[in-house]
Amino acid sequence: MVRKGIILAGGTGSRLFPSTKAVNKQLLMLYDKPVIFYPLSILMLAGIKDILIIVNKGQIKNFKLLLNNGEKFGVKISYLEQEKPTGIPEAFKIGRNFIKENNVALILGDNFFFGQSLGENLKKIFLNFKSGANIFLKKVKNPEKFGVVKVKNQKIVKIIEKPKSLISNDVITGLYLFDKKVTKYAKELKKSKRKETEITDLIKKYHRIDELKFSTLGIGTVWSDTGTIEDMHEVSNYISSIDKIQNFKIACLEEIALIKKWITKKQIKKQLKKNKINSNYYYYLNKYLT
């Protein structure tokens, strides 16, 4: 079972320059909500209530202004700083005292996931996870930009980071499950030519000892790493269409918490009254108060 989750919200966001010169990428708006709301919603949908957010040095105050300690969403949020971006596995070294003897989920703070029944499917996977590692794969049209996995007979046979030739369209998304050994394995990793530790090297470690599992995100699930301006626009348009056509807000954190009975209508009402906000996001929440 996975009870703890880490959101890695550091990095330079260089592909979104100059916006990220002054503002952390995860605090930029993706349609009507900050980017960080989307990975946070995924952990919440999967049933995770104890969450660590790792941010760039000097950025904790900005995230706390937005999310505080998570109480208004029915979760517990703590924060730690990353001195400088040195690879995704660094999250497990920074968060070792948070992880302790527990299994843990890691989601990248700029990743967007959405799909019908995705939350329920993730919840089952998180509940049934016992040991080793579990990665989530998605077929994409440009696999050369990601860590790619070749699957044969329902088993992973090859893992390559940004391959020069096509071996598969299955790429590793920014959501991972690991057991407590991840802190030890992350510490043992050597830096790559980019002078960073690589998540694919960590995943390969579990693969070598036959403790790597995978789950496939089907055609009905949308995934993006929102890495470029074009990605941000495309995902924002997608979120907007769901909002307007279905009258459903993706990653409405209060709604998720209310459905899970982690908070009450009274708490939402108190927040709305306290903030006196007139945004569409808060008008959407008002439907629960009538």
C-alpha cells in the first residue's frame, strides 16, 4: 500500500523562459488553475493524504501562500527545498526522512493526467502495491523525447532514455511508485553526462533485480509533461473544453476532498466567505453550497 506522496516541483523550467525567470513553472496557470493543482489532484484521487512538495530554494513561501498546509483540501502538506536541480532521483534523498520505512509515490509537478475512471484505477494500484517499483506507461507520437520502454509478452525487456532510433512508442510518464529501498538506491546512483542522476537509471536498478512492474495508461487517458509553451496551450484548451462542454473542473481540489469526505460543505463555505473571491473556480464550488 502507498500512503505517502512526493511532488517534485523544482527545476528551472528553461523551455518556458522568460515566464519562469520570475515564477516557478508549477505556479504558472494551466487554464484556470496553477500547474501544481493537477499533480496534487492525482495524488488525492489515488487516496494519498500525506504529501511532501519539493521546491526550488527560496520558493516555499510562494507555495505556502497557495496551498498552506493542505488542511483546506483535507490533506497534510509539508515542504522541503532543493538546492539546485540535479535529477529526479534527488527527490528521494531530499525526502528520505519523509519516506522513512514507507512505500512512496512520486509525481512530477508539471505533469498533467486526466481520464475517465483514472482516479479509481490509480487508487486500486496504490492500494495493491507491496514492494519494488511500478511505472506508468503511455503511448505517444514522439517517444524520442522521453524514457522509452519496450514490452514483450507483458514483460519489460528494454529501457532507454531518449533513444535515437524507435524501439517502442511506450514512454515512462512522470508518476512512479517505489518501496522504501528507493532512498538507498537513489543514493547509490552515479551522475550521468548531464551531471544529474537519472530516473531511468533508478528504474533500471529495480528492473535488474526483477522488481519492476508497469501499468499502461490507455487511449482514454490524457498525459502531458507540459514542457513547452505549445504543450501548455494544448492542455489548457483541453481543460477548457471539458469545463465548458461537461461543466466539470479538472483538478478542483476542494471538490475531490468533499467527494472523499475529507472536508465538509461547511469548510468550503467558510473558505469562500473568508476569501470573498469572484473567480469561476469559486463560482463552481458554490454549487455544493445550495
